[in-house]
Amino acid sequence: MSIRLGNPAPSLGREPRGDEPLPEIAVDLQIPDTQPYRQSTAHFSLLRSDSGCSVRDLGSARGTSVNGVFIGDQFEHDTCDLKAGKNTVIAGGMYSLYRFNIVVEDG
């Protein structure tokens, strides 16, 4: 899947199930998940600024990994910069199947 970062950049999360409330943060891309859930309904967002691109965990229950660096409420930081080239983002802990390859092009 390819995602172009515009302004605002997209956010991703799990599709709410049953009577579960919608997330407080609007999510652009809802991804199906089954119990036990690996993703939160508002999991992470991609950010773009003049200094580059980054990933922000949106307070997810299991955190987000960016190129092996864990971010989220239970970790030291909630944002991580993306490097030029291929980046791997994992939503829902290191054993999660929800892996995203994000390519940042120079310029």
C-alpha cells in the first residue's frame, strides 16, 4: 500500500467493533483486526513538516515501533523521525502482523 503524505498527513487505527465507541481522534484509514486486538482504534499518525517526516503514536494500548524504536504512552517518546528510504512501522507490539513499509523520498 502506498500513502502520499499531504497536509494533514493520514492517521491509522483499528476498525471499531460492535458497540465500541469511535475514537476521539478521527482516523483516515481503518484496518480490520480481530480479538485479541493488536491495534487501537486510533493507533498512529504520519506527520510531515519542513524538517522531514515522522510517526506519532496516538496513545495506543500496545505502542508503535518505528525501525525498531518503540514509541507511545508506555515508552520514553511518542514520536519518532523517519529516515530517507525504507522505514518499517509496526502497530501493536513487536509480534504484531500489522507492519507498514513507508518510503521517504529525498526532496
